[in-house]
Amino acid sequence: MNATPLANPSSGAHVRSVPGDLPGDLMEVSMGPHHPSTHGVFRMIVTLDGETIVRLKPVFGYLHRNHEKLAENTSYLGSMPYTDRLDYLNSMTNNWAYARAVEQLAGIAVPERAEYVRVILAELTRLLNHTCLAGFLMQDCGCSGTPLMYAFREREKILDLFESLSGSRMMCNYQRFGGCRVDPSAAWLAAAQQLVDGYGPFLDEFEALLTGNEILLARTQGVGRLSAALAINAGVTGPMLRATGVNYDLRKVDGYGVYPRFQFRIPLGEHGDVYDRYMIRILEMRESLAILRQALAGLPAGPIMNPAAKLRGFRPKAGEAYGRIEGPKGEIGFHLVSDGGPNPWRYHVRAPSFINLTILEDLCLGHTVADAVIILGSIDIVLGEVDR
Amino acid sequence: MLGSGILQGLLVTAKNFVGSFHDPARYTTLEYPEVKPALPEAYRNFPFLVCDNATDPLGTLRCVACQICEKECPPQCIYIEKSRDKKPDATGKPQIYPAVFAIDTSVCMSCQICVEVCPFDAIKMDQVFEVATTDRYAALLLDRGQLTKPNTYFHTIHPTEAAEVDARLAADRQAAEEKARVAALAKAKAPAAPQAPAAPVAKRDQTPESAP
Amino acid sequence: METLTQLRDRIAALFPAANVVLVTNPSPSAQHALRLDATHARAIATFLRDDPALQLDQCTNVTGIDWPEKEVVDVARTTVADPAGGAPRVVEEKTRRIEPGRLEVVYHLYSIALGHGPVVLRLVTGNRTDAVTLPSLTPVWRSAEFQEREVYDLFGIVFEGHPDLRRILMWDGFKDHPMRRDYREPDDYEWEPTPHGDVLAKAKLHYPAPAPTPAAPSAP
């Protein structure tokens, strides 16, 4: 842990260096873009002193398709299916964040039932994302297959719910400005209730498999520590931030939707290491189950769409809005600028996993390559969102 | 005790392993090509065009080539050319029809926005998913003939939605007939009314169908 | 939190030389903004972060916006009394002016410590060609590091004082800035069966005659 970080390369220089650039017997390793541990096409240029990381530069853009330019050339409605493809695990929360930004921009009210349904779907998405993350993190630890398959078995049940409601497992395209597209039937709600009832026992089993496992403790505790001050300054949000002990959850702070009506707690970490990040997600899933039980019990009858909301020919007045919600990976926000036309003049995605990567180098310095893999896994990135 | 966590984990794995042989809740794999998955009714993949009569699919298309879906389609995968002539639709009203209607399914992302914006219930979501071909361009570009499927097929894949659509269309047709009847009555009551506005309609009706 | 007007007045008192403008947002979101001048931006940002009443410790979102040069028609309505004694007339006077092109960076600030926000900051470049340098706020908020790199990459705004200003999403050898409104991609046309808009125009260039139709029209 005595390695000193190298100075940043000068402005405008390429990160990749010729061997002569490196002092002493440092070695440069390019991890990725095709590497099973990088969760997609992501590349890290790692400079090593022996096996210790002294510099790490992430390289992005292998999945870049200029989502924002696409949105500027499409109507407001037309961007909704594209938001599914940002963080393809969490299409429901992406939809909600975008719908919320547009609703703020145009001042559209959302019926109460739709708000409840949105909460139910967002919390199901949180369960889905955190279950997957725990599975992937174990995969990154070298625990090949078993926890990931258990996680995927449960995830598939949630995806079946999404499919029977929206028609698609992952690309839901479900939310609309001023409500939701389809009204969930009584049968669907019963199925959701059944899933919620069965999820607690699964989490117990999952934790029995993992939480006390000595190998997991040895690999994750004290690895990739993040301080609260750095996390706040670097814009880290979501479970990453709360693992450092900062009590900041938009569901409580902004109180958007109908979240203020539900009783739930915000789990906080103490050390900000990989283990805390894992544990926070497990605890958040239990709180999500509590929210789901309350929301399913209190779901009011009524319309699912605001009848005044327009589907076609939607042209909000000139102005701008930044709408954000607490996604499973952190704060997902949309910044929209309207000039009064049918397409947004500017459409920007505040992608949580992109901004959470800002501190990747800080977390990895002084650790080994194998640790960098689990640190990256614990940040929880999806490259569709990082590269946009 | 060191190692107790690992032993506990192994116990869980053993339980799942044994359970996967006799507990159906733990046996989740489907032998896919032999066993087809049960798709939920809402499942959607790729749009198709609805026609009312299976014996004359292209003659009874509901589509009137208004090009709204072409304009709203986010990845711009729909291509429509309007016809120059008109053909009577299901209610007997002369309508423009799509001379060309093509969907590039290599681009289509099954978002179903075309279905939502269609004012005529003419385009609906299909449930096909085994669409692999060896030709990237021609085989994935579906033309009017390949896209058209009868309303009975729509009933088999989305029964609830199809019943709703049929009821709505029937109500619309009845309302239109009612309106026409009332108009005809009013016309009969006022025989002195000038006949001029009716003339162009009558003239157009006489133009031969095979104009192009 | 104090209102944005009070905040502007407080900043104006603390930084007398600074030019701080309140930019109102007409949309129902009512997220108004403060436009700072480039010279004092970093000092004011540090003040916003450290002031005990504000503690805007998190810069959540950084966006660039491109505003190309455009012609604006200002309509001034004046009511003129009719000398003949009739009803007063409303006279519209139209003046045309050219709004110069500029690039803008928007920062959304929130306070985690106090739970308020957003405070929106805007910085504007002189034009879209040579005066595109703005001060980087990365020394104040680390979260701006990658986001300012993204704005540099996609809009071409140069952030002075950024520790590592390189392209981030596009590759190193890329020349242009793709999020500018007047960006045109190179003509690497590939045949598309259902062309629309720009693609259709290109298709016509590449396949002058006959125009590509996706399928032969079958007889009605």
C-alpha cells in the first residue's frame, strides 16, 4: 500500500504511453475492452509496480452511440424507448426519470394510481438490479456461477412480471408523460404480491450462502475504501454514497412520487469498502420489499393516465428542467431544454454509473489487479449508460 | 469458527442441487426448441398489419396510409407510399391504401409506438420471435404482403385487446351508419335543398377502379 | 435556502467586479439559473460550496448546450391613442437582430449536507469558434471531471484548469464535436432499406436513379 500515484498525463496527451515513458520497472496493462470482468466493453489502462496499481485510467466510448443526438432528432415520446437501452437492467427507473423530467418541463400532473404503480415497478427494478449486482460481484470474486445463477433465477421472475405487464422483459417502454401505458390487472398485482412474499426467503438463502462466507470477507473487507468527503465531492450517488455513511437518498430528500407515504429506512455503511457496498444493497432490497408490501396494499383505484396528457404532437413551451430520481445505481437525471418545438433542443442524461466511475482510480490505487476487478464490480456499472 | 460460513454456503448449494431434481420451483430450465415458452398475452415483438378478411388480405387492410406511424417511429424503420387511387374500406368509404408498406425488422426495436399512435387500429404487435435468417437485408425487410395478418390471428395472440378493438370499431361503424341514416332522412325531408354538393361525389364514384 | 435573487445580491456584494445575471426559466419547473462571468466563476463556485448557509457540496450534473447564431424578431407593442378620438390602437414594431452563436455550460448544484437544491449555474462562451475557453470547475467539484471532459469532447468547450482534458467518448483522433447543432457526419453511407430525412437525401446521391424503393408496389 506504499505506492505513490503517478502524476496525471499532461492535458491533451494520450493515456497510452510507450514503454520509455514509465520510470523504473513499471508495467502497463490494458484491461479490456474485451474482458469478462469489465461488465461490457470497458477498458482500464493500469500501470503496475509489481502487482500494485500505481495508475489507472478508464477509457470509455466503445459503446457510444450519441444517445443525446438521437434524442434531439426524435420527438419527446420517441426518446422513451431509447431510455430503456441506457441501463438495460433498469428500464423502468430510466423511463420514470425521463417521464419525470418531461412532466416537470411541461407541468403535467400524474394520477395517484400511476404514482403507486411507478413506485411498485421502481422497487421491483431495485430488487432486480441489486440481486444481479450481488451475483456479478461474486462472479468477479472468482466464485464462478453459483450465486450468479441463483440471482438470475430470481431476476427472471421479476422480468416475467415486467413482460406480462409491458410486453417486454427488459425494454419495457412502459411509462408515459402523465402516467403509465397499461393498467396492471388484479392478476398481475396478485403475482407481484406472490413474488414479494417469496423474495424474503430467497434473500435469507442468498445471505446464508454469501454474507458470512470467510473467503468473501477476506476478499472484500478493507478493499476499495471510499471516504465520505471524496464521495460527496466526486458526485458519487446511490448505494456507493450511502456505503460511506452519508445519509442521502432522493426518495427521502426529494420525496418525489408517493414515497413520503411509505415507511422505510435508509441503510448506511461505515467503512465505504466493497463489503459495505455489497451489504448496503442486500439491506436496501429488504427495505424495497417493505415499500412494495405497503404500495401493493395501498394501491388506489382510478385512472392510470392523465387524460389531458398528449401522446402525439406534444410540444412543451420553451424552458428547461432537470428531473431526477433515485435509481438503483444512483441518481439518474434528465436535463431537457425545450425551444417550443416537437423535439427537445437539448437532452442530457445524468448517468449514475458514469459519474460513479470518477473515483475508480482513487479506489484502486495501492491494490492489486484482482482487487481492481471487484472494486469495479462493486461500483455497479452498465456500459450502455456509461457510454450512452 | 473459521470455515463455518463456507460450510453454511455449501449446505445451501446442496439444498438447491437436490431440490432441482424434485422441487418444480427450483427446476427452472426449459428445454427450449422442444418445449416452447408460454408467452404472456402482453408479449410483443415486431408489428404486423391487420386485415379484416383472411381471404382477401391486401383488399381489406385497415391501414389508410396516413403515415403517422412512419413519422413517429423512433428508429425510422417504416416506409410507406400512398396509393394514387382509392378503394372502399370495411365501411364502404373510399380510402387511400398503402401501395408500399415495408418494415425493416433489422432496425425495428419493437417499442410499439406505431401501435399507440395509430388512429385506425391498423397496426398491432405480433408475437413472433424465431425470425433468424441468413440474409441480412432482403429477408429482414418485410413488405406489405408479409406484414398483413388477419384479425382472427390478432384474436389468437392478444384476445383481450382484440375484443376491445372489435367492440370499438363496431360501435364506430354503428355510429357512422346512424349518422348516415339521419342525414339521409334529413335530405329526404328537404327535397328542395340544392343538389350541387352531391354531384362531385357521384361523379367520382363513376370513375373506374383501375385508374392507375 | 435563500431565494436566487437574494443569493445573486449576496454574490454581487461579495464579488463587486463579477457580473452575475439571474436567468429566468419560463417552464413550470421554475428552475432559474445564475449566469456567471468566466473570470470570477471559480471563485464564486468555491464560495457556493463553502458558504455555511449554502454548502452546495455536490455538483450533480454538467451539460453543454449549443446555441448557433439565429435571427430573432423582437416585437414591441405600443398603444397609441387615436388622435381622432377613437379607441386606442396597438402598434407592433418589429425589429430584427442577429443573436450571436455561443456555447453554454450548465451546472446543477445540490447540497447533501442541507438537502436543498438545485442551484443552476451557467457559463457562456464568447462565440462558437475561437473564444470557447471557460474556467473548469473540476478543482471545486471532482464530479465535474468526466462531465467536463464529455462537454469538451462533444461540444468543443475548452476548460482551463482541468487536470486531464482529453476526449472521453469519441476516440483520440476524432476531429469534430458531434453534439454541435451544425455537425454533419462524414458521408459513410451504407444502404438502408427504409431511408428517411438525411439518409434519404444521401441515398438519392448514392443511387441517383432509380430512387430506392423497399419493395416493388404490388398491384392493388
